[in-house]
Amino acid sequence: MITPLPTGEGLGEGPTVGGLGATIRVLGVPFSRATLSYRLMTLDMLGCLVGLIYIYQEYKASIWLWLTGIIMPVIYMFVYYEAGLYADFGMQIYYTLAAIYGFLYWKFGRKKGAEEIPITHFPRRLILPSLLVFLLLWGVLYLLLVRFTNSTVPVLDSFGNALSFIGLWALAKKYIEQWWIWIVVDAELAALYLYKGIPFTAALYALYAVIAVAGYFKWKREAASLNRLRGSANGDLP
């Protein structure tokens, strides 16, 4: 495991004892802060590249996004831990499990005779339960960060991850409105990651927010096209 930093939080946090010359033990082996800073930046860039592949696959509604979604959390576990974003670090486990679920659901959850899971709208009956689950998760994550970590951004860290929980579930269900959730999440996390000193990931999430807008309209067009085809097949259209 990585020994927590003596002061501050993560490599993106304020002054620390000894500056870049100080050492931190990882699995019992001492590393300079300069070495860990370089490693964090390298992992940040690698995660950014994988994230670009992921968002492109999500935009195309490709089932392969879930396989990329298994790889990406492994990289970001290290990025977020070293940056002191503990809620993000813990949520990577959920993201990995959700990616496995999403792949299996998209692969085997389609109706008989259908080539893939159709894009649909977020059911109105699920809006209130989803909001309540989000608020509950936000509160629980916040309390965990305050009580058990030295996080300096517990409100924002817990907010983004609680909302991501709902967004990933909505993505697995192929609800169009999942893009609305990701616009909020991506904008908030982009600002948070910039503050915490992981600029490549911050830029990636800012790009995510822009692509989420385009993704919403693309999925909306695809859903409308599918509905027209169904109507034509049922004799509703001339």
C-alpha cells in the first residue's frame, strides 16, 4: 500500500514537509515526491488516453465501451489515491463492477430477435427514487470522507461520485437522459481535478462535458429513428 502523506492531501495539495525532496514509502520502498509526481502525471496522461477511447465508444453506443470501462478504473485507482481523492479511488471498484454488469446487460439483456438493447427515455416513475438514492449516497460518502480520511474536498468529491453512481446505472439501461447527468458530473469533476493537480484528467472531463451534449442529441436522433421504423413496421406510417 502507499503510505499516506504526512501533511496536506495528495500531490496536488498545498505545501508539504520537505517539498519534492521528501520521501514516501510505497510497499516499503522509499520514493521521492518528485518521482511520485512524475508517476502521477504519467498515469494521468494514460488514463486520459483510455478515457478518450471510452467516451468515443459511449458516443457511438458501442458495447465495447464496457470493456474499456474495466481497464480505465484500474489506472485511475492509482491516480486518485495519489491525488488524495479518496471517494474517487473507492468508486473505481464500483465502476469496474458496473462495467461488467453493463457489458452483460447489453450483450444478453436484449429482447428476443433484437440485435441490441434499444435507446429509451428515463422512466418518470424512477426520477424520485433515483434522486433519493443520489442524496443518500452523497451524504454517506461525505460522512465517510470527513470521518475516515484527510480529504480537503469532501463535499465536491462525494457529490461527483454519488451522481456518477446514478449516471452509470442510467447508461447501463441506455436511457437518453443519462447524458444530462454526465454533463453535470463532468463539469464539476473537471474543476475539482484541476484544483487537485491532475490537469490531463481535468481536461478530459471538460471534453467529456462537451461530448455529452453532442451524445445526447445523437442518442435522441437514434431513438427517434428507431421509433419511426417501429411505427412503419406496425403500419402507423404510410
